[in-house]
Amino acid sequence: MNKKSEPWYIHAILYVIIIGLIYLLIQVAIIEPRETVKLQNYYKSETRLRMMNLRESQILFEQKHGYFTDDLDSLINFVKTDSVVNAKITGTDSITGRSSNPFENLTVGAFVPDSLFKSPRSGKYFIMEVDSSLIVDTVIDRRGRIKGIDSTFVRGTRYVIQSPDTKDKIGDKDNDALKNTASWE
């Protein structure tokens, strides 16, 4: 009974395949889910930081102009160029000696006004809306003829900032109690 043994290289190939499958299993079951969770947490915190900075921008804009804006370009241009905002960013509180900068630093570094445009997850623009309205009134004479149409634009006193990727939002167009309030706070 002479049993013919298998060649050594078949065992070596099988060992390499087993080691490769173990490596693949560790990657799929342990490492990739950790990276995914870490990336999701980064997106969530970065999006919220940018939205809070947009809220601070809206508050500063309203303090200067007396109304909120729904134009993202003009709001960010205001943050970049306005001297009052620049003084707040670079100034310090005279009593406590702390920085008077109302903006939060981003996860990856210092506050940059251009970061306020887009959500870090998808690169889509943040959604900003203001409760402004246009009131149209028709002027009619005694004979029932239309004399003219008067229109009045009423600037909004409430705003909402929404993330294009999640249900996170700041403010509410319909409720004064939720003014400047974030949905996650």
C-alpha cells in the first residue's frame, strides 16, 4: 500500500489562498465598517459646524441690515468683506480677554468663509430660505375700473438653513420660537 503523497506546492497554494481569504474577511468585517463610521461622523460634525457658522453669519447680517437674506452668495460676501465682521473675527472681549470670533473652527482647520457654500458630504449647496412675501393689491375706482396694482415686498424675520444631505436644519420659517435653533440641539 504505497500511498502517493500530494506535492508540496499544492499545500503552499492552499495556504496562500487561506491567508488571502482571512485578510479579505478582516478588511470587510472589521476595518471598512470602522472607516465608514468614522467618515460618517466626520460628515455629520463638519456639516453641522458649517451650518452653525451660516447661522452666525445670518445673525450678523440681520444685526447690520435689519433683515435676513436667502442669497448664499451675498451672505458669504458679507462675511468676507464687511469691516464689522472682520473686527469680530479678529477682536477680543475686553472683559474676559477671549476671542470675540463667533465662528467655529472647522474639523480640518480654521474657519474659511468659502466653506459655507457647500455640504462636505455631497458638495451640494446649503438651502437657505427666508419668510419674505410679496403683497399685491389692486386699486379700483368707483366705476370698477382698475387704476393700478400696488405691490409691497415684506422682508422676512425668520429663516431656515437646511442640509441638502440630511434632515438637519437651523431655524424655521413658520415659528418664531425656533428662530436660530438647530434641530440637533
